[in-house]
Amino acid sequence: MLEKRFQLKAHNTTVKREIGAGITTFMTMAYILAVNPQILSETGMPAGGVLIATAIASFIGCVCMAFMANLPFGLAPGMGLNAYFAYVVVLAEKCHCRWYWAIYCLHRFAKLRPGR
């Protein structure tokens, strides 16, 4: 089943090799499950909710990449954007605001400037 779906022979690989690569990729990316909630909880977001949202977003991204693009890429939320949101948008001295207002403003700004 896996051979047929992912064309493993055509890519010169085996199920065992792909499982090993998946475990290695998970171990490489697992730090984001600890760091992302730590960064965003400083803004007042609940750390447990951020952890669950990070895990779900990573899972959905990886599954979509595997089944829609047939590529072995691991996807997770970007730490740079999360740190920028936390420390520049929410916690900056000049615009210290609640995290949910910051998300609302970013959403409204994106709606006002489509395609950019």
C-alpha cells in the first residue's frame, strides 16, 4: 500500500528508511512544541492552548505535504513570526496591547490589503 501510494521504488527508498527519516524529522522539529508555547504565553495566551494549536497545525501541514504534494517535508509554525508577534506586535513598549486585539488587527489589516 505505501509503495503504491508514495512510489517508494521510483524514489529509490524503502518503508524502513522512510520511517527512520520520519522519526529523525520529528525529533528535529519537536523543539517547537516546547519553545512556541513558552514564547507566546508571555503575551498572555494560554500555554496549553498554544501547545495543542502548534501540534495540530504541524500535523495538518505535514499530512497535506505528504498526501497532496508527495514530498517528505516537515512543516510547522515559524518561530521567527511567532517571536515577532510576541515581542514586537504585542509586547512592544509603544503598543503594549492584549494578544487577541493584536490578532484582530493583523486579521483586519490582511483583509484590507489582499494580495500583498
